[in-house]
Amino acid sequence: MSLTKEQEDLYKKTMSEAKTQLDGIDGEMEKELQKARERLAKLQESKKSFKQIYVGTAELLGIKVEIEDDEDNAPSDGKPSLQNLQ
């Protein structure tokens, strides 16, 4: 079945519009990924700061603490990896 010139033009226009939408979605996805990366970096910096506060105050109080820095060793129950050892 061959297409008429009118049908061919319609399909080409539809294809062009779909490509434009795909490109737009790709751009939006990249923006959202960048926002997530920036937020993650801020959270990691905040975690680092609070970890320093935690360790510093524990030292002032004379409490020995163990901190697991490696995420591979993090507990699988979802609880924080900071543990008090007295």
C-alpha cells in the first residue's frame, strides 16, 4: 500500500513533532538528574559535618564511638551506621 503525498506529509510532520518532544524530554531528564546530583552532594556534605559534630561531642564526653564509613558495611536494616560503644 503506497501513501499519498498528503499522508506522507502528515506522517513526516508527526514524526518531526515526536522527535522534538523526545529531545525536550531528554533535556528535562538531564536537568532533573543534575538537580538530584546537586542535592545528593549537599546531603553528603551535611552528613560529613554532622558526623564531625557527633564524633567531636562524643570525644568531649569521653564516649568511644565506632563509625562505619564504608557504605558496603552499612547495616541492611536501614538504621544509621553510627554506634555507641561504652
